Amino acid sequence: MTRRHLRAVPDVPEHLADDPEPAAAEVARTIVLRQLTASPKSRKQLEEKLAERDVPEDVAAAVLDRLEDVRLVDDTAYAENFVRTRQRSKGLARGALRRELQQKGVSGEAAEQALETISEEAEREAAVELVQRKIRGRPLPSGESAEDRAERDKTVRRLAAMLARKGYPPGMALGIVKDVLGGLEDEADAFAPDDD
């Protein structure tokens, strides 16, 4: 790494930028620590960041190995935190979370261990909440005319597709949508005036 090159890298601290030949490991460590200060990252994300900064692969591996030893880089902890926050904030199912973890470079045992923290019940509750939030305040056709049935079917398809995009299996998504909409129809019937 040349001195001129280091000045162009924003993650290099001033004391290293002035050094004519700073230690590549020190530069790599500084880059990684700044990345981790901004937000948690997987090892793969950090490897990519170091590669962008032209840090030699062997230096990057040594720095990341050392930071793994002291648990500053921990894919298992990263995966658990990622799954917990994404499932809570976005209502994502395990399938979508698995794909996102793979994109972040976390797969295998670390990913599966993190995904096991989501129970089927919690996953279902999140899906129900997503559907309820989506239909809140929207009138749902309840008549028996062909137009009302077509509109209801369209609503069911759209809601099931929304859940599918969030990683829910199609059968589960359709069942949840029908359960939620059926519950709403039951509530509407309970408040309807009797024709007696």
C-alpha cells in the first residue's frame, strides 16, 4: 500500500496516512473496526470491504482471524441479531431470512442456529400481524355478488402474494389470509343488526 493510496482511503486514520509505509495489518484492523462501529457485519462483508480497499488477502484473513478470536467478528452472534431484528421489524419468514443471511455471507450452522430461534408460532403471529396491518381501515367487500366475490378473491391473492414475498410458504400464506379475513367477517356479522 502506497502512501498516496492510503490518503485516498477514508477509513485510514491520520497517523497512518502520514506514515510512508504503514503496516498493512494496522490499516486493515482500522478499516474493520470502523466498519464494525457503524453496524454489525459478517466476516464475508468485512472481507469484501477490505478487498475494496486493496488490502492483501493474507493480511485480511489474519486480521479477521484475530478479531474472531476476541469475538469482535462473530457470524453466529451476527446471524442471531440479524434474524431477531429483521423478523421483528419486517415480519420476514425463515425462508426469506435464510436468503438474506446467505447474501450477507452467513450460511450453514450459524444461519440454521439463528433461524431456530424463531418458532412456528412466532412466525405465524408475525404473518397475521402483517395481514391485519395491511387491511386495517380498508373496506372489505362482504356481499355475495360476483363483483364482491371477485374483489374479495383479488384481496386474498394480493395479501397471500405479500406474505410470499416475505418468505412464507404459499399454503401457509393463503391459510393465514383466509383465517384473518374469515375472522373479520365473523366480527362484522356479530355487529350486524338482526332482521327479526
